[in-house]
Amino acid sequence: MSDASYRDAIFSTPLDRVARFSFDEQVVACFPDMIRRSVPGYGQILGMLGLIARRHLRHGARVYDLGCSLGAGGLALAGQLSPEAFRYVGVDLSPAMVARARETLADECPDHSMATVEADIRRLDYEPAGMVVLNFTLQFLPPADREAMVERLFTALEPGGVLVLSEKIRAEGEEENAWLVERYHDFKRANGYSDLEISQKRTALENVLVPDTLAEHHARLARAGFSRAHTWYQFLNFASVVAFKNEAFKDATAPASPEA
Ligand code: GEK
């Protein structure tokens, strides 16, 4: 990922009216800084994609990265897997994101198969895939669209395919949720965001980012047909789940396939 990214200062001055958050040019320019300072565990989750792929991805299979933004998921995979191991398709609705992702992926991983598509992930015609990455994207779809989205991804996955779903989550209990949100704001403060920035960003995301509980995610995955789903990561109110379609059993003690 290009580090020629600006520091996120979008909400640093008082705004009369805070507009709904959108992934426009202004956000794209500071996105790597914004996501690193705003999403607990972002780098660790990216770092695990290659390890999960090595263990579960059929050699040479297609990997969708939905809501790929600047293609960080693709860069993480290409950094860990050989060019023959997978074919990456990054999809995003924001033209500014896709343009930057396309450029970065071509520059940084010229030997890998790295495609980018500007599209709404709800309406894409999916080809069979061995892995789907939904890193902090489902949370931006209207809640009413999430069930059908997960069902479509289940259908697109090959038997043995794997879905990695990372999301901002809401805790079941009010008290627990309030504690997690407060500590999340502490986390943002510690990463250099002011109280004004935190509160204006919160307003901008109201009704744009609507988090589900982990139980809601697991129930939806089960309804779609995933045979098994594990929450493998949680840091404050951010979590990642891995879900398997008709899993071909793999010996957990065996070394990951060397060719991947
Ligand atoms: C990363 N996964 O760096 N169709 C396609 N894209 C969409 C849609 C949609 N309907 N709705 C939102 N997006 C990335 C981070 S960011 C998360 C993902 C965040 C896109 C939107 O344009 C944005 O690029 C991305 O989903 C969400 O690993 O900013 O918190």
C-alpha cells in the first residue's frame, strides 16, 4: 500500500452540519492512515488472510475481496502467496478507491493476477470462488440487504470455500456495549484523534455503518448454509469470523500446503 497517504484530518475542524460519511476523493487520500488509526486489529487481520488462504484455499482459485478499498487485502495475499496460488478480484463501489487500488496492485504485484472491478457487491455476477474476504464492508450495507448478500456469497463459494467476515460489532448487553465503545474512543484518542473528530465521525457514520452483534452474524451465516463458523479475532468492538462451506476436512496438525 502506498504510504504516500495523507493524515486523516477530515473531522478535525468544527462543521456546521456533519454530512453522511462517504468514500469520496477526500477519504481516499487519507484512507490508509484513517483505517489504521480507526480499526483496532486491522493490520493483524490482513496479516492472517494469507495464512487462512494457505490452509483453506484451493490452489489457483479465485479470491474476492469485497469492498476492497485500496486493495490492502490483495497486497496482503500477494505478499504471502505465490502468483499461481490465487486469482484476486477486488470489488468496490467507489470509483476513487478502485482507481487507486488498480494502480497500486499493478505497481506492487505485477506477477500476480490482480483484477479490480467497480461495482456494487450486491449486484455483481459472481464466478465460483475459493475464498471471499468481506473486511469491514457488510457493515455498510443496509441491514435489510445483508441476508441476501451472505446467501449470494455462499452460492458463489466452491465446496470447501471459505469466507472471512470482519466487522465492527455491537455487544449484546447494553453495559458491555457501552464499555467497549468508550474504550474504542480511548483507542482512537490514543491514536491521535481529538474528541471533536471522534464525535463528528460518529455523527457522520450514524445510519451509514450499522453494526450487528456476533450472534446475528453467526445466525445469518448458519441460515445461508455455512457448515461451521468461528470467531477467530476480537479486539474491542471489532471482530473477524471465518466460515466454511461444506468443508473438506484438513488435518489441523499438518503443515500448510507448500505450493500455496
Ligand atoms: C480494507 N476491505 O482495507 N459495493 C461495493 N463496495 C462497497 C459497497 C457496496 N455496496 N458499500 C461500501 N463499499 C477494506 C476496507 S472499507 C471499511 C473496507 C471502512 C465499500 C466502500 O466504498 C469502502 O471502500 C469499503 O466498502 C469499506 O481491508 O472504511 O471502515
